[in-house]
Amino acid sequence: MPKASTIRGLERGLQVLKLLQAGPPAALQDLHAATGLPKPSLLRVLATLERAGLVHRRIDDGRYRASFKQVEVALEPRPFDRVAEAATPVLDRLCRKIVWPSDLAVPAGDHMEICETSRTLSPFVFNSARIGYRINWLMTGLGRAYLAFCPEEERQRVVAMLRGTGNPQDRLASQPRRLDAILAETRERGYGLRDPAFYGGFYERLFDDQLAGIAVPLVDGDRVHGSINILWVRRAMTVEEMVAHHLGDLQAAAAEIVAMLA
């Protein structure tokens, strides 16, 4: 019986997919070094895998990783990969529509963590907050939007943890009446805002980033998956102007992400 010939393009695709399943998100150069494939060929392979839903490309740094479903099969799923994957095309479209960028933040213990951002798509100059960047729960719009809408038991657990961090930015955790009033106001308003005393940074890396933001939660029934925001240079417009122009866009983006997760 004659030996069956192989499909070279499929072999290349499987080689790349196996690499992405086994390791962390990889840049084109990383894959080129690991496979020896020419970059134009690699780009075609990656585009095909992405179109098939097998590979996901992050907005923030352009790195590739196996899609959530592939990671779920091959490895232990990483927390919130599924949320980031659902949010990527939505944040992309939102930024292209309104020009200002957005972050997606998810719980990460005593802080929240950015797991996707469209800052690299915006023509405006922003600070270097990237995927993995840590943000404070109690002083940021993203943190307040999450805590205001998450289940009471989860909120109490987070606040109790923050009381023991020693981080000056967590002082509100020891001021329950003031914190409850802030979160109640956030729920009534429908979006989170930064504390007036907060200008950016985390722990020892405090700095004035010149930005303002509004944030809404990703509410899915009795749970919250994370929160997303719109960021802008605060001298460009007031919060009231941003709310009037784009709060509806942000809320629609949040609803779309939650629908995709369902």
C-alpha cells in the first residue's frame, strides 16, 4: 500500500497550535524562533487558526495564545482567560468607535488585574499599564464598579482581606460607613469613578497619570465577571461630558461581553 502524503500547511498549523497550548502567550518572533517557519508563513497559519477560533490574539501586546477552549482541553484553564477572550473584539470595536481606550479588570486577590486593554489602539498617549498591571480595589472606578454590584458575601470577603494589607490605598476598608455610602452611590449612578484623591499607580508606584475614567461591571445574573472602563485625558472633558457622550456605548459593550460569555 503506498504511503499517504501529508498536508504541509496542516502540519505547520498543528505545530504552532501545540506550542501555544503548551506555553505562555507568544509573540510572532517567539514562534518564528521556536518553529523556524518564515514569518509570512507563520502569519498565514496564525490567521487561519484565529479565524477557526483555535487561537486568540491579544489587543494589548499582539501576543498569541491558544483559545480558551483549547487551553481548557490541553492544560488547566488560566483564571479569566475566557472573559478576556470574549472582551477582546468588543473593546477593539469600542475604541475604534469612540477613540478613547478601555481596560478590562478582574479580581486577583488583594488587587484587581488588567487582563485586556485597548490602550495600544488609541491615538492618544497613555501610561504603560498593560496586561497583568495591578490596580487598587477601593480607589479606582474599576474596583468600585465591581464591588458595588458583586454579591454581598463576595464584597465582604474582599473588604475583610483589604483591611489587613497595610496598603494606604486600602484605608477605606476600615471605614465601613463611608465605603458603603460610596458603593451605594455607585450602584445608584450605574458606573464607578475614581476617588478624588487618587491619580493613578499602585502601592509604591504612585504617579499622576493625567487620566479620568468611568467603569461598569460585567454583571451576569448573580455574579460579576469583571469590569470595563473608558479612559481619557482628564483635561479633554469632564466626567459629565463623557457620561453624556459614551456611557451608553460602555454599557452596551459590557452587555455584549456578558452575552458572549453566556
